[in-house]
Amino acid sequence: MGAAAKEILLAEPRGFCAGVDRAIEIVERALAKFGRPIYVRHEIVHNTYVVNDLKSKGAIFIEELDEVPPGATLVFSAHGVSKAVQDEAQRRGFNVFDATCPLVTKVHVEMAKLAREGYEFIMIGHKGHPEVEGTMGQLDHGIHLVEDVADVARVQPGQVEKLAVVTQTTLSVDDAAEIAAAVRRRFPSIREPKQQDICYATQNRQDAVKVMAPQVEVLIVVGSPTSSNSNRLAELARKLGVEAHMVDSAEELKPAWVEGRTRVGLTAGASAPELLVNQVIERIKALGAVSVRRMDGVQESMKFPLPKGLKL
């Protein structure tokens, strides 16, 4: 170890957001009320530990609804699903609980309203991400995905008189702003959401990394490889010139990353449990850290109600 005493700087806020809390609680309450198995379409949230924990309690994760037996209880993941999936679940007669994050649902509701008024949409997001598939699948036509500024130049909506922009909720705030600016330049009359679509938790966790970056020599992000918002935290740190590594568990932390570093930053994506953060802290302590300091940051108090029928 380096001679200097090591400090861990802990980002505030970090870890679970209200939508993730709610999604996990929906699965746990469904298991308590209806017994195992409960089927979940797609990973409930993008975190390996959370998914494995729920599997051990009796959740079965599926991608296609034909894997679910008739009459079963089915939960939609926090990322949201397309209209086609909702319709198929209804047709098959499942007992459905929708764990879609209410901030994603807000985007879906706004789109449905504008689509009825004849709007087409430009969506800023990552192709193939389940939230993007769910949001684009709210409509059967008239929604166009752009992943970067170059895509904005190529996109060809059917008309431009009634055009609105929507955003995946877990993007890089700065990247999304840059792409949105390119969209506005090309389509000056485009309608924008009343409040930005990027969720409060994504924004707050990225803001905390911006404050932390100049103070640390390396940043460890607790989060799974599939987690969009966790990936954005590591990317942001690197853009700010700080070495960053993502770990799904404490075992993945390599001693070389913290060797000789006097201050190590630690944060967690919105789907990563605090238990994993604590295990990473213990591992960094075992590698020579002597103190943990919490940053000042936004205190989050957002809570979302559970769907009807899950009160125990």
C-alpha cells in the first residue's frame, strides 16, 4: 500500500431510487400474497444481486410471455413494456402487476395524449434497452430513435408540423442535452416535455459524481453491466478525467485500482443495493482504507404508491 492513509469518499445520493424500491417491493409482496412462483418479464431491475435474491424467493424471470403458464401472476419490470406485451398478457389472462417506474409511465401517458393529437416523436435513447423498446412500443408508428447527434441529421419523420421529443429516463444528462439541442436546431418547432424526461435519481447521481470527481483519484461504481444509469456514472467520471471502474460485487474490485491512491470515490447506480456498497467499503478497507467520509448531497424523499391488490 502507498504510505498515505486512504480515504473512501461516499457519493450522496447513490443506490436505490424510488422506482427500484417500488419494483422490488411489488415482486416481494406478490410472492407473499400469491405464493411462488411469480413470473417477471425481463430483469425486474438491472442488478444481478437483486435478480438472484428474488429468484431464491421464488421469482421466475422470463423474456417471452409464452413461457408463463395460464392463470399465473406476472410482473412487468421497472423499465416498462410495449402495448403489444400488455395486450398479450391481457389476452392470456394473467394476473398482472405493473412495476413500470411511474416516471417512465409519465412519458408513456404524455406520448399517448400527443399521438391522439397527430404527433410523431423523436426518441433519444439506446437501441435495444428494454425501456426504449417499451416506450417505442407504445405506438405502432411515428416514433424515431436517435442515439447520438449524427442520428439527428439522418432521421426522417413523416411530417414536422406536429413533432415532439421524448427521452429515455436513464441517459447521461449532458449527452441528452447535447442531442436535444441538435434536435431543436433541426426541428425548431419541436415540442419538448414540460419537465425533462431524465429522472431525478439519474440527475442526482450524475450531479454527485461531478462534485466528487475533482476530489478523488479513482471512482468505483457499484452496478451491473446491463444497468444504463450505472454505466453513465462511470462514463461521466472518465469524461471528467477520473479513472473509473464498475463492479457487480466486492469480489470484482481489483487491488491495483486502489493501490497507492489516497482517496477513492464510491457510488452506486439506482438499481444497486446498499448491501453491495457496504461490502465494497469493507473490501477497500481490507486493502488499506482507514476512513469513510460521506459527501453532502441531495436527500431524496420520493416514494411511489404500490399497485392496487398488493396491500398485505
